[in-house]
Amino acid sequence: MTITIVLRNVKTVKGTAVDILLKNKKIVDIVPSGTGIGENIIDYQHKVFISSGWIDMHVHAFPEFYPYGDVIDEVGYKTGVTTIIDAGSTGADRLPDLVDSCINAKTNVFAFLNISQIGLQRIDELANLNWLNEEKLKKTIVEYKDFIIGLKARISNSVVGSNGIEPLKIARRFSSDTGLPLMVHIGSGPPGMNEILDLLEKKDIITHYLNGKANNLFDQAGQPLPKLLQAIERGVHLDVGHGTASFSFKTAEIAKQGNIPFDTISTDIYRNNRLNGPVYNMANVLTKFLYLGYSLTEVIDAVTIHAAEWLNKPELGRISVGDIANLTIFSVEDEAISLIDSEGAVREAKQKIDVKGVVINGEFIEC
Ligand SMILES: [Zn+2]
């Protein structure tokens, strides 16, 4: 027999005060604040917000790989994120092992399959075209079709070596053959940004879109590249993918001025940038966007509704009676905090987001 848990006096991001009732893993009722009845009442006294569980579109959660690896729950529910998307840590060789490692985790996991069969076993995984094994890729996609939600291609110089744009052309072909969209990592060239943008289609994702490297999406004068505007027009999504080296306050300020907003905010978290910064956790990354002047709704929608829509899993982006409960409980504190970007630039903010707890597949856990 299960009991009813009442999350009492919580606010939605739009400011509505409610009680949310949970039973048998599901949201069973949403009632005016203070009126929910149940065996276990947790009263938040109007001090916290509640949203559907946060979704991080770009993490590295395969523990065996170094440097880009971590433990699923360490980057998942323990930081308020109830669903993670592993962004190509594994290719066809090791994806089955990533799937196996989910058995011991509470966090919901999906993955972009690296187009290189070796994945991030090496960090120049596209430097040898023999590693782009089409047969193995397609077999893996068929076998793990509910787990794999897209393909990952890291298109920057240290990854592709002398192969230039060729791995992205192959990725494009894999994408049209399998029907899976691409998440493309950008960074230092060659290949150059215009060459990359030309190959992206509707529903593809550019991750690291606010990086401060020379080969980025804005020209010397801070204007968005015309080909970026065309890509957005075609339906290409922009994802933050903060990471150790890929979030610049300067670029983020240019993007905001130029009205080039994110579709999704993700961390690109793994052991080193979780423990030593500049990522730390999703709340810290979201705090940076509040600092930049985006509203709380814009920021939280980027890790809930927008991510869930892209995933074609609307239930992960809403709070709705009858759904399995995946929720994030957090506060916005009026507290000074120093924020650091990937270039070492520091900004002093006056507000920060703090995670208080999660409900993950119906289980309430305080953080
Ligand atoms: Zn990454």
C-alpha cells in the first residue's frame, strides 16, 4: 500500500500557489495551496518553486571514460536533474555498457549515439574515418531504439584532425538513413563555421553555441552570422552545453543583445567540471542565465518544456495529473554569488537558484 504525499504551498514558475498530491508514483491531484490532504504533508510555506523535472540535454555519464565521464546519478537527480541525455560519450562499441549502467541509477537516461564507434574512449574520435562504422551504428540503433534519441558529431579541429568537414558529411548521411537528428558540437576550426552551418537541418542541435572561441557563431562586430540566422529559420536548435571550455559571458551577452536565445540550456557536465567548476551543477548554469537577464520562466522552460518537446516526450515537460511524477523543487535566493565562465571571466550576481528536492519516477528525495 502506498501513501499520499502532499507537496504543500509550492509555486509554479508562473507564480500559482498549489499543493501537489502524489501516490503510486503518479501525480494524482493539483489543488489550491493549503487544501491538499494526505498521509505525508511536506509544507514548503510558499518558499519554493516547482517545475517538471529538469532535463539536461548534454552530459557525460559513462563512468569508465576519462576525462569526459561521470556517474549517472551524480550528474542527475542529486543535482535536481531528473532526465539526462548522454551526449555521445559512447559509440556503437560501448553504448550497450552505458545502457547496462542505467540499471543501478534512479535518473532517467537517454543518449545521443556518437557517430564514431569508439565514442569518447579517445578525444580525437573522428580523426580516423575507419571509426565511422555504418553497419555497427545502424545495428546499435535498431537494438536500442528507445534509448538513442539522436546522433552526436563533435566537429572541431582537435576531434576531426585532418578530416575537416568530411565526418559531418558522413553524419548527415547517417542521419537521413536512420531518421535521427544530429547534435553537433562546435569549437575551434577548421572546419569553419559556415561550412558546418550549411550542413545542418531542421531539428539538428548546435551545442556549445555560446562558446568564446574564434570560430563561433558571431562575427568580429558581434553580429550573428547570416548562415546562423538561416539555420535558425530552418529549425536548427541552439543548446548551451556550458562545459569546461564552451561558455563565455561575453558571447552570451552578445547573443542576448542580438536576440539569439537558447532553445535548451545544458551543462556538458562531467567529473572535473562538476567538482572544480566552472559548471558545478545545473542550478549554477541556470543562475548564469538569470544573471544575464532572462526571466525565470525562460530559463526553466529551457530545461523542461523545450527539451521535452524536442525529445517528443511532452509528459517530461509538464505537471499534469495522471503522469508519472518527475518534478524539481527549487528556490531563488537573494544571495550574492560569484559566477565564473569557461574563460575565467567572473560576474557578480545577486540571486541564485538552489535545488531543494526532486520527485523522480514518483520517489520524493530531498537534495
Ligand atoms: Zn560534451
